[in-house]
Amino acid sequence: MKIISKIKSLRVFYFLFIVITFYNCKSTYKTQAFLTENIPPNPDYTQESSWAVLPWKYTDEFKKYASSRLDTLKADVFYVYPTLITNKKDTRWNVSITDKEQNKTVINKAVLMQASTFATSGKVYVPLYRQAHLRSYKLYKEGGKEALELAYSDVKNAFEVYLKKYNKGRPIIMVGHSQGTTHTSRLLKEFFDGKPLQKQLIAAYIPGIRIKSEDFNYLKIMTSPDQIGGYVSWNTYKRNNYPKKDKDWYKGSVTTNPITWNDANSTTLDQHKGFLYTNGKVYSNALTVEITDGLVWSTNPKFPLRFFMSFLKNYHAGDINLFWQDIRENAELRVNSWLKEEY
């Protein structure tokens, strides 16, 4: 009975990890050629059905994390979710935005565990997009490039509709994670970097993918908690662990301290503001971090079933919810800094 109980607990624990990281992928994928006739229909972002989240269509669960004074929020949040189509037997390169199972995962996992942290800083916009399958990174030359380009074209189109239809000159927080960061960083380059829209950028939170300072010409890394107009990024691993295959991929990448938001190389337990777990509770003073060249090293966080997490070395899937309350308070601070500077 104890073994069965542990297995059930382990299953519950794994709901925490809403994204399967591609860094340690071992087995081969079933795939097919990238063919235009297999591309899902184009989304129409002028239709509300093409959006997972709009400020007036929050789910009841999401509302629990959102501001009770939504109409008073002065900023917007544009969030692009991480890779959620991961099944190795799934031969699709891109998933349709009408895929009900995918959309449930977007709303009930990615949005709740990640986008929710920004729901007190601004009105949240989350477009559904024809996301590229996880293997697109591994099989980039065999169809992955085309799949990622298609996914980005959706994100770009959604952002253009957002600017034209919804933004109305409001300041913006840009957010992505993993594949979401792949696309969000391109939006930053195309729409913000040295462009007039840069004046509306409060901050960009783009963890989960390697970002280098030379990726942008004008946008700068933010190195203080109240700095605005730039970006932050990080990749989280268990302390003293590195990526297994390409051990050098992380070196030289932007590594923000997601607890202090400055150049501190380490933190103490009391500095950690909170980790959002799948039971809806936020656990403060749960972990410490150490900053290395390209990685945020975290201790095994203190939360229910933490024993099972001791076996995990790559904390990629927890890049945001491990620091949920830290990000939440920091985003609020940066919004206030932007408003003070502008008004």
C-alpha cells in the first residue's frame, strides 16, 4: 500500500512540471515530412476564440490570482506559452488552435502556473498559436525550422492584432518561456529593439532559452529590481548540475537572479518570496539560488513531495513557478517605476 501511495504521490508531483524539456530528450521521434497540405488552418486573431486569455475572459481559477481591480491596471501583459505538444508518437509538426486537449493544457497548466504571476501587474493577453512540436528543436533541419517559423508567424500576427485592436498606447510587459521565449525574443527584436514601441516596454521576462546580450542592439539587460525598458532571462538547474549533452550551451548566456533581480551571486532562504505549487499554495522561503556562468542553480525546494524532486536535475519546467511570488512582486515594482517615470 505504501508503494502505491508513493506512486500516486509521484504522479501528482509531476503535474508541477508542465513542460517536458527538450535538453535531455533521448529516444527518437516519429515524424513526417513538413508538408504545406498538413498545416493547420490560419488563426484569425480578430476573433476572441483565437485567444486563450483576454482580460474579459479570465477563467474562475485564473481570477483567483488576478487583480480584483482589473479596470484600474495601467499595463498590459503579452504572454507566449512554452512547448506543450511533446508526445513522441505525435507526427504533427504544428498543432491546430482548435485542438481541445492542447488548449486545456494551455489554460489549466501554462496560464495558471506561469501567466498568473503577472495578473496583478497588467491585463493579460495570451494568443493560441500553432505551436511547433518539441522535436522541432532537435530536428531543426528536417522540418523543425519550418514548424517554428509557422508558430512564430501566428505569434507575430496575434501581437499585431493586439497592438491595433487592444493596446491603445498602454505600457507592455512581454513574457515567454521556452518555445514562448523563442518567439517573444523575436517579437522584441522586430517590434521593440530600437523602435518607437520600445518606449512602451516596461520589461521583458524571457527565461527558459539561451539569450545572449548581443541578441539585441538597443534593449539592455536589467540589473536592478526597479529598472525598466529592458529584459531578464535565466535557466534553472539543480545546484551543481549541468546540461547532460551540450555542456557549453549555457555559457555566456544572460543569467538574471530571479530572487534579488540584481548582480547578487547567491541568496538566503528568507529572501525567497514564493513558489507556486499545483495545489494552488505559494511556499515562501523554499529555496536558495547560486548564479553561475549561464545557469541559476537552485536548491531542492521545500514543498510537499520534495523528496521526488531530489532526483530531478533540470528545473527548466519550473523556471517561472519556482519564483512565482518573486516575479509577481518584481513585475508590480517595475510597473510602478514605469508609471512614475512617465507621469
